[in-house]
Amino acid sequence: MTLDSHAAKLKEMAEKIIDFTPQEISSITPEEIQRLFYDLQVYQIELQMQNEELQKAQFELSRLNNKLNFTYHCVPVGIITLDYQGFIEQANHTFADMLGYKASKLQKTHFSKLIFEEDKNIFIHRFDAFFKAPTNKSLQLRLQGDKNFAFPALIKGNADDGSDTAGESFDLKTRKLIVTITNISDVITDTNKT
């Protein structure tokens, strides 16, 4: 729909709402017409000012969204969103780069498919407890990327539903888990050197 056709549609809708008869319009005095004209001009200016404020707010929201998006994808920590079954709903570029994938390719992938074979049982056995109450819990697993390169990772999570734990009345199927993944190869290497 073009802007002109949208404006025409709005005008048509407004005309239906007015619903004045020709007799009522002809009985309006010149003073009333002047007052109506003045009121309409004031209202038009108010609408223009509101529109300018909305455009400024929309620009600011867009700027902040771009900044947040850049930060999300460029932090030096992998970030993913998991559903209650362990499937990746969203992944930042840092996590995708750790594994040698594109972030979009990771969507709908079960997280366990990215875990080194010998560590999968750790994830499978601890995921439910980790998902239900992630605060102060972490997993240390080896992740395996595109070229079968495995690296040790520290995995921490936070529920994005505003709660720390899942209560009796909470539906876990609606919960999402925000997970951070840190490559701890350097930490393990430094520990082994000492």
C-alpha cells in the first residue's frame, strides 16, 4: 500500500466517522467556522510535533538496537539461547566463530551435537537441573567445531524469564536459557604449566 492510498483510506474512514448532514453543515456560523479552522490548525501542528518526536524516538531506538546487536555479536564470549529441550534458538557470532560455523547454521541444532563425544553424557545428565535452576551452576565441557577441533569451554546460564528457579506453577516449555560459553584453553594451559 502506497502512502497516498493509505492517506486516502484514512480520509475515507474519518469522513465516515464525522457523519454530518448537509443541513447541519450549512447552519454553522462564520465565527464557528473560524474557530473550527483555528482548532484544526492547532491540532495539525500538535500532530506534526508528535510525529517529529516519534521519529526521533524511533531513530534513537534503532541506534540503540544497532549498538546492542553489535555488542551481542562482538563480545569475547559465546552467547546462545537454548529452549527447554536443549536446541539452539539463537547464537552470537563469537560462539559461531569458536566452532567455525555461521551463526544461522547453528539455529535449531541440539547443543549436544556440538559437544565432544566423551563429554556428551555429562551434558545430557546435568542439563535438566542446569536448565531448571542455572544460577551459580556451570558446566565444563569440551566443544567440537566444524573441523573436529575440540576445545574446553566453561558454560554458565541464566533464565530469561526473570526468575532464578522454576516454581511449581511455571511452565518450563516457555523458559529460555541464555548461556555463555568461554573458551578456557588458555586457563587450562596456564594451569598445566605451573
